[in-house]
Amino acid sequence: MTQSVGQVRLLREGPVERHARAVEIGACLAGLLLVTLAILAWSPLAPHGVADLRIAVTLSGLSGAWPLLRLGFGGVRYETVFDVGSQEVRQYRITAGGRARAVLTLPLGLVDSVHIDRGPAGRPSHLAARDAAGKRIHIGTAPLAQLERMHVEIVTALRAAPARAPRRRRSVPRAQTALA
């Protein structure tokens, strides 16, 4: 957790984040291996059998490679920033090399609540927020004492945020029937 004037930042910490470079390299290598196998299915050295098998191997390899390559090149670390100055919550996905890409931007006025999901004894706790639509946003995992300090800072920032417009009714009123 890092605090500056008008901002509260939390970088997720966990086993995957601690070994981010190894996870990203492993995912890239596994993805490239699957792409290579998909290409080799069409080489002249491959046994000529049923064409459907080649198509299945190619599609399976490429569909398995896509999420691995996305994970490897996109990063595994997340940072959440509560910015009171710009009145928004931003979440970034960060690579081991330090490149950041915004994956979520939400006005502070649309955050309904922030709460701590306490883990069992000896396990880390989780800090989460809920937006106006009821969607849960995972902010970070850390020791309970750190999350409690973060929770106080975020609630203070939320109280300083301007009030949001009232929610519109989503349900359509029932039409009156002619018989009534």
C-alpha cells in the first residue's frame, strides 16, 4: 500500500505476483509451444491421416495458446488506485517489466461499498469493493492490519466523493390490462 496526497494505491501481493517474471515467461513458452505444435500438424513430415484430426489439433493448440500468451505478455500483477483528485478508481494490469495497462476505470461516486473478507487464521484477507450495479471488484490481498488501514483511507476518500445521481429504475412497470 502506498499513500500520497489524494491517492491510495494497493499492489496485490501473493505467490503469483511474487514470481511474476517466472509465471509470465512460463506462460509465454507454453503458449509458443502450443502454437508450434499447431503449425507442425500441417508439416509434410506429419503422418497423413484424417484431415479432421489435423484441424482438431490446430484448433486445440491455438485455443490453448491464446490465454497463455495473453497472460504471458499482459502481466499477472494488479494495482488499484483510489484517486480522490480525479474522483475515480483505476485498476491496472502490470507486467514484470513494468508496463501498465488500465483494465478498469470507475468514478468514485459509483462505488457503493468497500469491505474486508477476513481469511481463516494464518491466511491472508481480501479487500473488495462493490459498484452500483452490484459487481464485485477485487482490490487486493494482504495481511489484515494493512487492509484495515487501507479500508479506512478508502472510506475517507469515498465520503469526500460527490454524491452520485440516484439510480434509475431498471424494471419496466407492468401494463394495465383491459380487464382490470
